[in-house]
Amino acid sequence: MDDLLIATSPVPAPSGEPGRFSLDVHEGWLQGRGAYGGLVLGAMTRAMEACEPEKERVLRSLTGEIAGPVTPGRADVRVTVVRRGSGVTVLRAELGHGDDVLAVATAVLGKTRKVEHRWSPPPPAAALAGWRDVPVAPIGPPLAPQFAQYLEFRLTGPVPFSSAPSPHAEGWIRTREPLPSLGAPEIVALADAYYPAAFSIESAPRPISTIAFTLQYFPPEIPLDPTEPLFHRAHAIAAHEGFLAETRELWTADGRLVSLNPQTFVWIR
């Protein structure tokens, strides 16, 4: 279960009912009491992809909320088709234990459209500088969540709890064990892997949790090399009354934007 592909791969339910899956949540992927949000949302993305018969319709946008901790053991995933149009499919997924819904997500899958316009923000300078000379950070249990043991972090920005002057985070990310490919479910999971950018301005650990997650996925024309890390850049834009908004990005080393990921966090105390 140290393989992100396996960990985010729900299997069809024994009943054979369309849109019904089960997911084995392993304790090694925990963040606190429950599985980390990237694993939960990545698995829901894979389940929704499995319910779309036209594979040229790929993920364009994902929104999700983690309503409660997804504890180790079997979780049930239920997928319904909200609407299937001529070029876009909207699906909804619920994940939980029995009737107890712990996470919900909506995915927009769409065909490629022939439109001449394309642009993205300038790539981070640190991404273009490359990753091979950046040392692997010693991020893992007990100082980091359980799931961090399966990932490799190379930090180029402020480290967590360093009382940095601004709430941002930067660095490279990949799985410790190479994956066969990097698709939408893996990108969803990796987008959520870094610590909250607000940790950089803190002087000591404190609990914080994602409560809302949105991801825009930009499928690369050239398949991503799963052995190459992606560059993570995040900035906490605003905070008020214990809630904060953060925007995250994933980039390739040659300057291609892979995903935009706004999240809403809450300080638990």
C-alpha cells in the first residue's frame, strides 16, 4: 500500500451495481485520524473517471469537501452522473462508511476543443532552475503526517514553522516509488501533498485542516514523466476569523502548468 496508484484505486463493489466502488484505506496514508485529503479526492476522481465511457473526456475541474476523517478500513464510493452533454460530463461522488458521508466531490470531464487561445502565468524561476541539485528534505513521521513517508520533498522555499515573513511554500514533489504514469488522480493527490503555506509563518506546529478543495487540471500534450518531480508553489492569500484561502500550483521543470488548486483551510485551534 506504499504505491499511490494502488492507494487511490477503488474497486467495483461486489454487488456489481454501476457507479458503486469500495476503497481500502490503509493506515500508512493517514494525516491525523483520517486519510490525507489528496488520497481521498484522488480516489474519488479515479472512480468518476471509470464511470465515463469516452476516455477522450478528461478531467478539467474538480471540487470537493472533506466533511469528516476517512479512517482506515473499507470506504464506500458512490458515483452518479449529473449530466452528460455532447462534449462535457459532470459527475458527483460521495465517499463514506455506509450511510455516513465523509467526502463529496464533483468532476467536470470534457473533450479537447479546437480553440486558438492559450496562456498561463510565468513559470517559477526555481522550477526552471531544475531539481537535481535540491536536496531531499527530511520530511516524514513523527514530525510530519504518516503519508509523507511515501513522498519525496525538495524544498526551495521557507521550511514549516520557521517564522517566515510571508505565508508561502515552494519545492519539488514526487512519489518515492516511481509510478507507471501521472494522470488526473495522481495530480489531485500530489497537489494536496505539501504542508499549508501558512505553516511557514508559524513558529511551532498547530493543527490545520482543508475544508474545501478546487482543482483545475491542464492535461499535458506530452505525457508527464512519473520519475520527474513536479514543482509546487503555494501562497496563502487571505485569512480571517480562523479560515484562510490558499492557491497552489504544480509545474513541470520545462515550465508547463499542470494544475491550479485553490483551497480553504481552517485553523482547528
